[in-house]
Amino acid sequence: MVAKDRLREAIEKAKAGQELSARELFIDIVQEEPDNKLAWLWLIGLLDDRGDLILACEEVLRIDPSETRVRIRLEELRRTEDAEKERKVNSVLARVDELLSDGNIKLALTHLRKITKENNMAEAAWVLLAKYTNDLVEKEQALSRLSALDPANKEKKDAIRRARYYRENPLELAVSYEEHGEIEKAIKIYEGLSAKAKGRSEWDRLFREMNRLEGLKDEAIVHISPKVTIARLSAGPPLIFLSMLIIQTGYDFRHFTLLMGLEFLAVIVGAFLVALSAADSEHSIWKKLGSRGGRGSKRLRMLVGAAGLTIMLLSFTLLGIEAYVRWIPLLI
């Protein structure tokens, strides 16, 4: 049958209400003639499936971008599709929240993987997947997708680099989990590594770490944030220096000098550096000076600690010299 005759027949069937037969003919026509605009236009009125309708509208606009009515129809279809996807995602995310509240992380991750597979624009699902998965490759993929959804976000790019670093250095990730009180996650990292251990000594070391963490769980030790530890360790020297300042000025702050103020600030900085190096925990400073994981090497921490100690000793020494210079005339 000639193409024009088939097209005419399909149109006649459509007008006569024989929609199924007409639709099949139009589909055959567009398969053989992808640029047949008229056949695509008729299909838009005969198709039921939203995905097929979107495809037909896109094909018409590909052939003739000036078809305003088809463009409006396509926008309506896409809005409806997006709204339906959003409702579905929100419904599943509500279920995921319930599962996470009940501690059923494994099933929650299954739902999240299904959501992200069906809708790679579901940002909330990607965020939860990146947060709760123990698979380092999956975590990196989730973070990469989040960065693609928001390319201007520097924090997400840093998170990707951090995830890649931890994928290459899983032991540091286990330590990070422990620092943040996520003992179960740390144990799972060690379990995964022990399954791939290359020798008896390595397996024994990992097994000891797992036993130690299991002990922490059994003892129910309250987790203290590294930030609190650093703040507590940083407070001592400045308080001692302040006490000495009060004694030095004779409780009369009219004798307080600019140099004393600078010395006090130096003691605060020095105490913080010493506390930071002693705490051996993650910190933004280590991200800049040390590793992507936010941890400083032993050598780097020693250098930072030595610098902080030097700053404090210099400040205390200067205060002692000032006290001597001030009180020596009274002793003569």
C-alpha cells in the first residue's frame, strides 16, 4: 500500500471511531517514516500512555518546533508526570523515615535504591542514601549525583572528594565513625575489611578492633563529641594565664596593657593548637593541612602541638618578665 493511502486509511479509521486500528496504522507509519508530522499529530490524540504521549509530542516538535499547541501539551504532560513522581517519592520517603526510626536501615536502603533508580532527580533520596549506606562506592555515586543536581555547591564537591578518600582509606572511615559515636558502622567497616584480610596478622588486628568496639557497645559509654574534648582541653591554659594576669595587675585592670591582651590571645591560640593535636580527631584545619578525611598525620600533629606549646610558653615567659620588671623596684 502506498504511504499516502495508508495515511488516508488511518485517518478515516480514526474519524470512524476505530481508534485501536487507526493507532496501529499510525504507529506503523511513523516507524517507517519518523518525520511524518501528520501521523505523529494524529497519534497524540489516540495514545493513552503518558510516556508515549510525551514521546509523540517531542517527535512533532523535533520535526516542527513552531507547533505551539503541541509544546503546551508537552509541558502539561511533563508537569503531571513530575507531580506524580513527586507524590510517589514522598510516599516512599515517608515509609523510609518510619523504617529509619525503627532502626531497619537495611530495608530503608532497599527503598532508597529503588527510588533513585526510578527517579534520579529525587534529591532527598540521594541525600539519605549517601548518609546511611556503608558501601563506599555507592556513597560516592550518591554524592556525585547530588553534586550534579547542584553543581555550584562547594560542600557537595568536598564531600565527594572526602568519600573518594575514605574509599581508598577505609580504616580512617572506621575511626571517623567511632569518633562520631556510630559504633555499628565502624564495626561493619572492620568486618568488611577482615573478610578481605591478606594475612593472619592483619585479620588479628581488625578482630581486636571489632572486639574493642563491641566492648564499648556493651559498656554503653556515653559518646563525647571531639569538639567538646578540644574545647575542654583548650580552656585550662587561658584560665591559668588569666589568673596570673589578675594577680599581676593587683586586681586593678588599670594596669592592664595591650601587650598583656596580646599575650592572652596568644595563649588561647596556643592552647587550641595543643588541644587539637592531642585530641587526634577530625577537624577542618586538618582538611587543609592534612588529609581529605580531616585527620592530621602523627608528624603534622606533633608540629602543630609544638607550635602551640611554643606560643604559650613565650606568652607565659613574657608575663613573667613583665612581673619581674614591675616588682623589682619594690624589692630594692
